[in-house]
Amino acid sequence: MILEIDYTENKIIKNNETFFDQLIEKLANFFKEDDIPSVSKIKEEGSNPFEILISTIISARTKDEVTYSASKRLFSIANTPLKISKLSEDQIANIIYPAGFYKVKAKNIKKTSEILVQKYNSQVPSNMEELLTLPGVGRKTANLVLAVGFQKDGLCVDTHVHRISNRLGIVSTKTPLETEMALREILPKKYWEIYNKLLVILGQKICHAKKTCCENCPINKLCKKIGVKGKF
């Protein structure tokens, strides 16, 4: 492996940017534009930070295609904090169904919209601390809004990024938060947004939680395959 890892200290002791250059290049050349995650796709279609925030809330534990269609339905009816705040929770829930936990998300979406209207003049705050005060917003959501919505330094670590980063052998961590903190020390900031995007696609299409398709993986030779069982 190009990176030297001290697992007893749970951190990288030598950072080799060349490794990440190769990793990003191989993944970016392998996947097609149509493969991009729903939130990134929504952004590329011209959405603003508010729509990025709401679609990210909807995306939790929800398939990409459901997130995309649910978000587009909602925005076709109400696409500003003021307009959404005027909808009832039941209306929002019906619109975003069958997104996972749609009733809870509807409550959070309405409350978040109300807070943005009342406290932030209908603008989404562009810093981690204030984003985390909004209902339904954790570090993963806040980081994605910062990176995708504001083009700021946000390093979003979801289950795919956490799992694959450990399988690659570049971190040895137990939780997504630990993975985020470890990656912040070793991953060049220029790759923070695209690293999330590419590893999410990889996790959805090839490097699944219970079954991997290493023979089809473009970064097969860069991966230590930590915890992977079977032939590859």
C-alpha cells in the first residue's frame, strides 16, 4: 500500500497525495455522468443551497432514485422556506413518500423552513455550527450542504465513505465521525467533495456492505480489502 498506516494509533503516519490522485482519477474515469448521486444531480440542475439542504434531509436512508423524485415533486410545489413553511406536515409527507421515515422528515423539513424564515431571512446558514442547530441536520447533512451548496470545505462521510475508506486501508475507524476526522488529516481538501460523490457511487454499485464485486472495481489494485472475504 502506498500509504503507511499505524493502526495502533489509528491514523496515517505518512501522507502520499499521489495515492489520492490515482484513486480519484480511476474512479472519475470509470463512472458515467448518469451515475452521480441524487443530491449532486439536483445541484447540477441549478438548485440553490436551500434545495440542496432539503434534498439531503430527504436522502437519509433512502434510495437515490426515490430521493431525486421526492425532492423534485416537493420543489415543483414549494421551493422556498416560506412556501414550504405554509404546507402542513401531512402535505409534505404525502409529497415526499415513499422516502424512508417520510413523516419524521416532513416534520423536520417544515420546522427547518420555519426557522430559516424566522431567524435567517429565508437563507441557509453557511457554517457548520448553525447548520447543526436545524432539525434533521447532522454532520453528514451539514458537510454535504457546505460542500455542494456553498462550495466550502465540507467532508461528508456516510456509510459508503466510512465502509470503503476502511476497506481501502487508509483509515482504521469504528464510526463515520471517526472516519471524517481521520480523513480531514490526510485527504487533500481539493478532493473533499468529489471523494464523497465517487465513493457513494462505488458503494452503491460495486463495493456493497455485504457483497463486493472486486473484479469489477476500478481501484481493485489500490485496495487492501480490509475485512473483505472471498476471492478477488
